[in-house]
Amino acid sequence: MSSSLRYRLGVAARAIAAILGGYGVAALSSIVLALCLPFFFGMARSEATMIGLLASFAVFALAVMWVFAARTALRAWSGLAIAAGSLGALLLVLLRFTGGAAA
């Protein structure tokens, strides 16, 4: 495989990671914040949802920056997988404690 093709495949893998992985991490962070804020701080559910949504834009931007700053595409995918796994585990714990709805 030529170095030009390897470079192009690496950029394509990073772009896919930035788009799909960044969206996944941002969506999970939005949901986690929407459940955390009412549970821990007694905030209104509508306000917590809005804060989670607005924060997800920053999380998405940080995920995209991480993907293109990582040394390799594998490291970029691994970082996103670790973030998504952590947020997913936290989401499961929150769903267990809140019963699926932040009251």
C-alpha cells in the first residue's frame, strides 16, 4: 500500500470517527447531564435538558479536536470508545437510581 493511500485512509478513518464517534459521545453526555442535574441539584427537568443539549455542542467540538489531535486513528477511536463507555456506564447507573426519569 502506498503512503499516499495510507494517509488518505487515515484521514477518512479520523473523519468517520469525528462525525459518528463525536455525535455518540455528545449525545451520551447530553443525556447524562439531563439526568444528573435534576437528581443531584434539584434543577427543573426542562432546564437540565437545555443545559445538557447546549453542553453537547462543546463536547462534540472537543471530540472532533481530540480525533484530529490524536497520534493515530486507532488512538482516536480508542479515546472515543473509552469516553462513550464511561458515559454509557454512568447512564446505566443513573437510570437505575432515577428509574428512567429525573424527578
